[in-house]
Amino acid sequence: MPHDPLQDMPADSRAELTAAVCAAIDIDAATAEDIIRSTEPFWDAMERAGGLVDSWGGGEFCHVLPRLLSFIRQTANP
């Protein structure tokens, strides 16, 4: 079975992040979790590129990701 990166997050953080992503881009929890999982490789690459971000699932990630997704949605759907 493939590794689920969301299982590495504390339950409270996972729930809070999922709710924030749902609210930011108006989607259901299952879709939000799918999107959150898909960001791990991107976020890890940003970290390897000289510490542009903190670790995946860290405080910065949990704060920035919903804002980033909201920006993408607004920009892609003017």
C-alpha cells in the first residue's frame, strides 16, 4: 500500500488544514485531502531548493497552502 503523507500529520492539524482548504476553494473534505496529498512532492522540492519553505506539513505549510490554492482558483477563474 502506498504511503499516505496525511497519516504523518497530527489528527488536529490534518482536520484544521482540510477544513481551511475546503473553505478556501469551496470543495469537499475528500477532494481537499487529495489536493493536500498531491502537494507533498512540490513542497519538498521547494524545501530542497534552498529552504524556500518549511517542511511539508509544518506550520508555514498549513498556513500558506489554503492561501496559495485560493490564489490559484481566483487567478485561473477570473
